[in-house]
Amino acid sequence: MLKRLSIVCLVMFCVTSLAVAETMPAPKDPVILTVTGKITNRNSAQGAAFDAAMLQALPSRVTVTNTPWYPEKTAFEGPVGAAMLDLVGANGTMLRVTALNDYVVEIPVADFRKWPVILATKIDGKLISVREKGPIFVIYPFDQEPSLYNELYFGRSAWQVRTIEVR
């Protein structure tokens, strides 16, 4: 009996230790993105909350591309979407992205895994204001992969992103 109790305690300790190891630090500044749903790493009751510094700490990329929203090539900079999914331990197949104005779009997780889609927080080196489509703008590498330059992917390029639910 004592041996069985010891094993149960050991298993509970290991599970608790794993849960603690997978927690994310809490944001220190205002939250600009909350990721919910099928994720294993959380730092709040809602899910994984990110402030600007937390997003900037993720592996990032600059994507210089033509878009239908700007008259000339524009440099977008921000964390690679796949890195964010890895950090939160996403294990779904679809992302439900909601903007500040309640616009909702579904993006397959496969898009973030196949292409270097970014969660742009800067345009031409400057933070994106809400007025200019910020604080987060989903950007595909349109010039790198010309097959992405169409209405389907333009529709998935949500701006003023507030939440991402992993389904």
C-alpha cells in the first residue's frame, strides 16, 4: 500500500512539475494578443496573453511585399506565426482570428506551418497603430509565393488582430 501511494505521489509530482515548466511568463504591459483554445501553454485564465515585448521576443522576420492595401512594396516586420504557435503549444488545425472590430476569419494552421506568415507589428520599421491596421496584421509572403496573391489569402490577412483561437 505504501509503495502504491509513493508511486501515485511521484506521478502527481511529475505531472505538476511538467505543468509548471510549460507556463509562460505573465505580460508586464498591456495585452495586445490573447491566444485561446487548444493550447498547452498558458499564462492567464483566458489562455496565452502577449504584450508587445513578448511578441517581439519571438523569432521574427521582415517581409517586403506588394499588397492590395498599399500602393508600393512595404516592409512588414513581426514574429513568425509558427513560432507563436510553438510557444503556446497549439495542437489544433484551424485558427479563428478576431479583430478589434469583431471581423473574424478562419486560417488553417497549415498556412502558418507551410509559409513564413508573420504577425506584423511594424510597417517600414514603425509600430503599427490601430489607425494604420495594428497592433497586429497577419501578413503572408505574397511576393515570395505568387500563388498567395489572391482574394483567398487577402481575406485571411486580418488586421487589428485581438485574439486567436486554436481549434
